[in-house]
Amino acid sequence: MNEKSVFGKRVKYLRESENIKREEFADKLRITYSALSKYETGERFPSPDIINKIADFFNVTTDYLLGRTDNPKITILENGKIPEELKNIDIEMIALLNGEKGLTKEELEKLLKIRDMFK
């Protein structure tokens, strides 16, 4: 599957899973219905700006949209390392913002150990 078709299928899937009509989504992105239709069918590929807008709208990574990963969620750890731009953020705050469930004491302790490794 090529990059265009992965992107288009994922955008269409996300849009439909949120019950958003193509016209409505095109308006939110400030693009034409035709452009969105061509992105979803793989006929055209959007600019990086549009890719970022779509990722932000659905709260997924651009890597997911582009088919580089099958995990749509934004994750803190990439390859077991904290990205440089996150190293100065308190790990408890990251856990609270990133988690969809409450952390157990053990999970919090693991996160604190990871934080300490980078100090």
C-alpha cells in the first residue's frame, strides 16, 4: 500500500468514525470538498500544513496518518527514550495529561524512575 492510500484511508476512517460529513470536515480544514475527496481516495496528497491540521483535529500523530505506525495515539516514549523537547516537563504532569486511566502506584514509580534516568 502506498503512502497516499494509507493516508487517505486513515483520514476517511477517522472522519467517519467521528460521524463527520466530508463537507463539514473540509470546511473545518478550510479546504475544498474536492481536495478532501482526492486526499481520501489517494488521488492527491496534502501539504504538511494540512497533514498537521488533520492530526491535530483527530488528536493522532502524523506518523499514524502517514502509515509509519499503526498506533494513532501520541506517546511520550519513542524507542524507550523521552523526546528532547519533553525532558524538562515533570513526568507526573505528562502522565496525567497523556493517560486515559488512573495510574497505579507501580506505574507512577516506573515513570519516576524513567524521569530520573534522564536527569
